[in-house]
Amino acid sequence: MKAGPTGILFGLDKELRRYLDRVARVEIHKVAGLEIIGGELAGCNVLLTNAGLGKVNACIAATLLYDRFDCELIVFPGLAGGLAPVLEAGDVVVGTELIQHDYGNWIDGEFQLTQPSPPPGLPKAGVGFLLPPSIERIARYIAAEQPIKIHFGRVITGDVFVLCQATRKKLFCQHQALALEMEGAALAQVAERFGRQWLVVRVLGDLAGAPHQLHARAVLRHLDRAADFVQAIIAAHNTGSVK
């Protein structure tokens, strides 16, 4: 049975553009206000779209790609803020565990994190959404061959754009995560409902508690290198070359 296409979601146009020149045989689908670009990447069928920022936008686009276009795997590459002090701007992070850090309950002045669960169940405590083992195995194999720094670990997702160093430090203390972004855990939640696969790959554009961030040209260079990594993962996933 032939595998479905691979979806690639983005939150920003500058992230999407890193991939457009790599895609051949382009066709355009316009659905729910999204421009979904179909074609071939490294000989694999792919669908790309700029979903927009935030969890709701990611969920809309992911649902369309899984349901209407029958994607087996959706990858969300792009930029994120670094949280762990050991990381550097420009490093790449692969999310092995995704947590919605702003989903939970306020009780007696304290916020209690819960993991979203499908209806009709109530929200439940959990450790987040775990990267499918087969995808992690491929990503780690490909990462060993890349000339860039790639880290594997927890990534947290929330609908708040954090520019506050104190808040980032607090989030790191609470979650011990490598990076902070706005879409990944929402994609993982949709994937879980459909029984499909997901992958989040992020370039750190800046770091928690540090003034240093990548300049615009450096951002594009690091996004291009990360795109090489993502392209190799997609090719290995589709050909089954990594067991």
C-alpha cells in the first residue's frame, strides 16, 4: 500500500520559502484560506503550507492535511526560542516530547498543567505528546550525519509570544525544556487523534536570558541547513532506508 504524502507546516513565510525552491512539479490547492503547495521534494510527495502562528492555526492546517490530503507524516520546521542555558542561537532542536505549557487549571493561586485529551474524556495529567519511535530513530540516524548542532529533547508550546527573559527563565525552571514555540504540541495532539505521525524541528533564533540573537541573514542560513536535515528525514521515511 502506497504511503500518503508528507505534510510540511510553517508559521512564517520566510520559513516556507526555504523549501519552495526545492519542490518540483508544483500544484496549488486553496482550502480554508490556506494555499497548500503540492509537489516533489527529494523524490517524495509533499504538501507545504504556511499555517500561520499559534495552536489554532496549526490544528486547522494539520487536520486538513491528515484528513483531506491523507498525509501520513507532518513535519513542522521553523524558528523557536531557546530555553536551556547550554544551547546556542542557531542550534537545531528536535522535539521528542511536546507539552502545551499554557493548558491546565488555576487552583488556589497555582497553575496545574494538564495534558489535552480527546472528548468526551476530561483533561488529564500527563507527560505530553511523545515523538513516534520510528520517526525519532530516523531523525537521530540522519542527525549523526549533519554538520550542524542538533539536540533532542522536550519542547513546550503556548499561544503567548515570550519576549521576557524572566518569563523564559521561569518556564525553563518549570519544564526543563530545550525550546519554546507556538505550534508543535497542537500538531501532535491532532496527529494523535488521527493515528498519524509528526515531527517538530526548530532552529533557535534566540536564547532565554541572553541578549544575543541571530541576525536576519544568519537566520536564513540556519533555516537552510535545517531544511537539509528535514529533507533527508523525509527521504529516509519514504524510502524506508533507516530501520
